[in-house]
Amino acid sequence: MDNFGYKLPPLEWVRAFEAAARLGSFTAAAAETGLTQPAVSQRIGQLEKHLGAQLFIRQARTIALTVEGETWLPHVQAALRELSDSSDLLFSRGRQRLTISASQSVISMWLAPRLSRACAAAGAEISVQSYSLGSQVAATDAALQIRYGAGNWPHHFQQPLFAEQLVPVCSPDLAGEDWTRLPRIACTGPRPDWDEFARRFDIPLTPIPMMRIDTQHGAVAAARAGQGVALASMVLCAADFASGTLVQLGRDIFEHTETYWLLAAHGAVGRKQWDALTKELTAPVP
């Protein structure tokens, strides 16, 4: 007897429907599921008969979801994700080797101090690969990625590492009452620049930065060396503030909507390993 009170359709029928609805094609669904196109069509036909409802409008070369199919699709996708995640969590042994792709800045300023704990928590060897912002190549689905942005990534797993806050920083030797007259160091990339900071907090737009560095790590290193003031990530500079090699100038803090995210495709890491990694990679360094 079916304990759910309703005779559920076979899982392979449901998977064929989800793939065809998501990809918009029986042929594409066949390629993804390893079936033939007639087999996908047959399974969806059997599913429609079982449900007593038409799920697709079939035309000569295209398909489209009916109202019933469009309404049911998000429930199907949520159920399949939950089934996949719970199976992974309970029964997967996880990968023995993991790869993380990240910028040099986040590797040195955030990832490196947490790597040993992340390896132990995930029970895996972790290989870290750096990429250059100007020559970034799309990472494969086999690698975890740390990318800077506002969220809404296409990845199955996604977790922000911290809330981004930008502040002016410099060497203690340069710090003074009127820091706005000091040379400014610009950093190429997605963060707000000095113009945005000046307009937000009503400070002079000059001096114009005469140094421009393509990484946050490089800009902070130049500030640490006494070359000027950098607009830097407050969180990434925490160790410098604690050691006294950098000081924050003023009290203005630019709360930015973007930050670093840890991302992974479904097959790149198991749910149990993902949970362990995100716990360690978002935790403060003791």
C-alpha cells in the first residue's frame, strides 16, 4: 500500500519531465539523461497519463509548458534537489581531492589562514589555483570557485564569505589628522573606487591616484609600505589592523553590496563536505 495516499509516478518519468522543461527540448533532455529522444517522449507521455494532465504543448520543432506543467515544475525541481542533497549528505563519502579557484588577493588574505582547518573539516586534499582578473578563464564544474559579486550565481552551492566593508588604510607612519591630502592608491576591479567613496562621504576628490594596482593584495601591500592610502576591505585587513602594520583612517565605512562568494556546481563537492567547508571558510581566524 502507498503510505502517501497517492500513487506517485516513477522517478525516471519525473526526471525526464524536469530535464525537458528546464532545457526546452526532448532531444536535449535525452542527451542529458542518456536516453533516446523517443524514450524521453514516451516517459513524459506516461507521466501525463498518470497525472491526468497535459504538461507540454507539442509543436513541429518546439515544446512549451502548459499552465499545469509550469506550475508543477518548481515543486518537482525542489523535490529532486532535496532528494539529491539528502542522499549526498547521508551516503556520500565525499571527494578525496578538491580544487578551489580564487584570486591571488583572497587566497593570501582570506583563504590561506583557513586552509588547514578546511582540509581537516572536509577530509580532503585541497588544491588552490589562482587566476588573474584580466585573463580569467571560466573554471570547470569540477572546481570550487571564489568569485566577487552580488549573488544570484547559477551554481548549485553558493555562500558569501563575509559582508564587505571598505575603509581608507595606510601605514602608521603616514597617518595624520588630514589624511585626505595623502597620495591615494587605486585598485582595479569591481569594488567602488575613490570617486565613489569621496562622493559618499563628502571628502575632496583630489588628489587623483597616481598609482593603480590590479589586485587588492597589491594595493594593501603598497599602503603597508608607506606609498599612500588604499581603499581596502576592512575584513581582509583585520590581521594588519591587529598587528599595527596598517591603520584605518577616519570613521567612514563604505558598506558594499558585493563580496566574495564560495561557489560550486552540484558535482564538484558533496553536501557534507560543502557544509564543512563553508563553516571553516566563513569563520574568523582564532
